[in-house]
Amino acid sequence: MSSILTNASAITALQNLANTQKMLQQTQNEISTGLKVSSAADNASYWSIATTMKSDQGALSAISTSLGTSSAMLNNANSAITSTISVMNQIKDDLVSATQPGADLNKIGTDITQAESQLKSIVQGAGFDGLNMLDGSNSTLNLSASFERSATGATSVGTIAVSTQALIGLATGTTGTGILEGGTGSATGTGTDFTSTTITSATTSAQLTTMISDADNTFANLQTYASNLGSTQTRVGLQQTFISNLSDAMSNGVSSLVDADMNKASTKLQALQTQQQLGVQSLSIANQNTQLILKLFGG
């Protein structure tokens, strides 16, 4: 039935054209932004999840930076301990030389005094980013290592605890508590204090033997501390790798949620442009129906 009041064909054609234009606009937006979900209006659930994941990525980036700083700090402390061991080797060699009959103990004592001054310089210069792990200024350091989100959405920062030991109690001003002072870094030392050892012509063979034995004990304590720091540094390195991989996985997850498939979008764009052209032609044909009615009346 033909009607001059209602053109059903034109209404249908107009509705189809409007739908096509809406999808065309959406596809063009995907291509221009590269996103299929650019706001909560596109997909509230995906947008919310992706936004949270992006925020967590930022936190992971901060953790990665902290881990890099921690690794450098531990490396700096280990380097200082390695230098300390080298100087202690020199002191031990001097002590062994002093046991030789006829040795010039005063000259050897001067060498040892200079070496002890070097030990203090090493400890004083072992600071990194305002922290010194060798002078007793810190007992335990909690290194930021992870950003964690529970199933309920609660967040927390995981840490790696490092128990530090003083080589020399410079920060506290307490003598005898450092490894080099005859202690183990936390308790009053009972061995030779290699920061103030004095060798003179009056030093006895028995005293030298005790000093050499104490030097070996000091070596053992230095090696133990260096091993602990080295193990922590290895763990920090592993955590850095994990955080990097986790961040990459989160990037892929966000991409799968909100990124547009550009190949699919470009193909869809061409199809919609063709549909738009056909829709315009269909609407034009539908609008000509009223002209046909006029011809029935000889118009």
C-alpha cells in the first residue's frame, strides 16, 4: 500500500543509514585512537579493569626503579667490603712479616697504621644515596621489592629485609662493635681492633700470633657479611627480572582489553563506507515513491 502520509520504505532506509553511520563513527574513532575501549561508555567493565592495571603498572615501574637503586647500593657495599678484605690482607702480611726475627717492628707498625686509616676511609666512603651499610647507621633495611594486590583489591608493598653489620661503628660512636674492631658488627668485640692496632718494638711474638689469629677471624666475618649481601643482591636481580616480566604481561593484558585490532577495523571501515553509500541510494529511491504517486494522478 502506498501512502502520502507515511513512507515506510524511507523510514526503514533512514534507520538503517543511521545505524550504519553510528557504526562508521565508532570504527573511525577506533582507528584514530587505536582503542576499542577509550572510555567507560565504550565498555565499563573492561575500562575499569584496564585503568586499574595501568595504575598498577605505574607502581611496578616505581618498584623497578627502587630495585635498581637497591642493587646499586648493595653492589657499592660489596665493593667496599672487597677493598676492606684487600687492605686486611696487607695487614695480615705485615703481621706475619713481623714474626720474623730481626724484623723492624716500628716500620711495620707504621705500615699497619696507614692501612688502618685506609680501612676507616673505605667505610666512611661506602655510603650510597644517603645510606651506609658498613658504619652501623642502619641495623635493618627493608628494600621495596614488589607491589601486591589481593583478591579483595587491597594493596601493599612487599620488601626484602637486609640485616646490616658495622665494619666500624662510626655512626654510633661506639667502639669495639664493628667487625674490624674485633666484634661481629653487633656485639662488643673481644678480638684485635684493626682500626687502632699498634705494633712497636715492644710487641711480643705471642701478641703477634694472637693478632694473626684475630685477622683470620675478621676475614671470616667479612666474608660472611659479603656473602649475605651478595645473596641479597642476587635476589634483588631476580626480582627485577620478575617485575619486568610482570609489567610486560600486564601491558599485554591491557592491550587485549582496550586496544583496537587495526586490521579488523580497517576492513570494517571499508565495508561500512560501502553500506553508507548504498544506504544513501536506498533512501533516495524510497523518497521517490511519493513522486510515483503523483504520476498516478497524471502529475
